[in-house]
Amino acid sequence: MFNLRLHFNSMNKKDQIIDKAIELFGSKGFDNTSVRELSQEAGINIAMINYYFGSKEKLFLAMVERKSVYMKGKMEELLANQEMDCMEKVRRVVEEYVNRIFSHPNYHRILYREMILNMRPEMHKAIKDIFASNTQKFRQIIEEGIKKKVFGKVDPELTMATMIGTINQVMLSGPLCSMLLNKEEGYDPYSDDSFRKRVIKHLQAMMESHLLETKN
């Protein structure tokens, strides 16, 4: 019982550090967040951060690994579902993807900032591996639909890129988002629930139109 309590407390401390890292990395950037600042904000001494993670870079990798578990499980669940039709699986992927981004805006910003900058090879590879794993499963869903003649002969890779690129272009550029949506400067799309639903509906309709209208 005592060992279980120690393990539970250890996991809580690690999660506490990771949660604070997501908040600070997302708002200030990885380079502008020091381990000292992170320890102060998390209420945990620097030695404990080093004990659990070893370095700020390894903390980042642990963060990516922890956050990837949910989406990976959802994609595997959809892929294995034999009762759901291919189009419904695509709709669910869109919904899960959009909801995940809106629920974790700081994490979303961190990933794409690191992907674009590509200054740290190990961290860049970890993010790329996560995307590769999930997009591979999404591609399998699209290819399944093509094979069953539910979808037309679309380009699976560019189809995925269209969906991901559409939302990222809007969500990651505040001024562009405000301009396109006729919102005031400083508008935060992540906190707008009506916009989240609008994005889901639009992407689902776009994917459905693209996948089904190319059948002939």
C-alpha cells in the first residue's frame, strides 16, 4: 500500500510538472521558459524536475508522449471498428481532432511552433513520429473507403493535408483569423465554442464533399 501511494504521488508530481510546462511553453515558447521558472510556477524544486525528466528537452518529450496517448487510442479504436462506415469514421476523426485542438490550445501552439522552427532534431522527430502514427491510421481509413468504393480515388495524403492545413492556418494566426471571421483584433478562436462547432461542421462537409463527389 505504501509503495502504491508513493507511485501515485510520483505520477501526480510528474503530471503537475508536465501541465505547467504545457502552459509556459505554449505562452512563452520553449526557449524562453527556464527550468527555474517552471519549478517556481509548478511549486516543485528544480532537483525534482531533473530527477523525473533529466532535462528540459526530455520533459518536452515526456509531454508529447503523454498527450499523444488519447488521440492514438481514438484512431486505433476507429480503425478497428467494423460496424461504423468509412464516412462516419472520417466525421469522427474531424470531430476528435478539432475538439482536441480547442481543448488544448497551448499544446497545439507548442507542437506547431517546434515543427516549423525545427531547431531541435530529437524534439522535432518526436512530434513528427506522433503525426506520422496518427496520419497513417487516418490514411488507412481513407484507403479503406476507396477500396470499398465508398470514396472516390482521392489522394489520401493531400486529403489529410487539406484538413489539417485548413484548421492550422486559421487557428495559429490570430490576425488572419480575426480578419477572415470579421472579428475584433485580439479575438481568441480557442475560447469560442460556436466557432469550434462551426469548424467541425465545415470540415466534415468539406471532407464529405471531396470524398464522395469524386466517386465517378
